[in-house]
Amino acid sequence: MLLSSRGSWLTVLFLALLVPLFIAGSAPADDDDRDGKKSMTGVWVSSPPAWWVVRYDGGTFSGDVQMRWELEEDENGMITGFNIWHSPNPQEGPLAIGAMCMVGARNGSSVVISEAGLFNQTGPLVPSFEFECRHGGKNKARCLGNGFSVQPPVALTGNMKRLKNPEPQYEIEGFVIDDIRLRCGSGG
């Protein structure tokens, strides 16, 4: 009786340990998680607005910026897309708006994306800003940005959130978004 009872107990214990492994192995795969890497494909917005600081000869200025990234990451971890941004600008009026073409690459759980302005260009696009991002979940990323030498020293920090059905926040986004996709070579 003791042996039979011990054998049953061990069987129950074995099954209790085996069932969670079976359930975890049969769970549906995350469609945005390839080999443990979170994809940057989708529309991302800064939430809350990202903070920036810039140094000019006349002093240091800071503020916030609302960004909308439309990105596509391929199976090799290469990223293409664009950024539409708007920010209060103390030197030039109440709101500054811009659009940038973006390219990037993945290195494990980190992503590096550089961008170049696409309007008022007379020659090839010149990279002017770089972001380093790390996923904080399937639909969240924490990003740090810094400007290149083509502009005054500038840095940015912000949280990006992926949206399923984003609406343009300003009329300019809806008006020019197809043109930006075309200029940046994004499929959209």
C-alpha cells in the first residue's frame, strides 16, 4: 500500500510539473516576436511627448516633441520608414513641424535608427539624428536620440508606443503622409 501510494504521488508530481511545460509550448506564437526579437514594424507615437535639449551660442533650450514613426522591419532586422514630428519652438514660433526619412538595424534587443530631413533638400539626404531604442514590451520602446554635427548639440529621450489604428494628430500628417511615404521609399 505504501509503495502504491508513493508511486501515485510521484506520478501526480511528475504530471504537475509536465503540464505547465506542455501549455507553454502549445501557446500561440506572438506574431510580432521573431526568435525572441520584437519587431519595430508598425506606427509608433511618443507617449507622452519626448523631451529634448539643444545648445545654441545664445544658450540652452529645452522642450517636448510629439513624434509619429511609421516603420517596417524585414526578416534581417533592417528598418525603413519615416518620422513626422511637431514641437513648440521658442526661436521660430509656436509650432515646428518636420518629416524625416529613417533607416535602422537591430542588434539583439537594441535598435539603432538614423534619420535625415527630406524637405528642402537639394542633394542627397544627409543623416542628422540617431535613435537608440530598447523594447519595453511588445508595443513599447524606450529611445534616446542625439544629433549629428550638421546641427547644434541636441539630445532627446522618450517612450514610444505602437498603435494599431493611429489617427493623424495634426492635419499636416493626413495631408502629406502619402508624399512622405513615397519620398522615403516606404511601402506604408
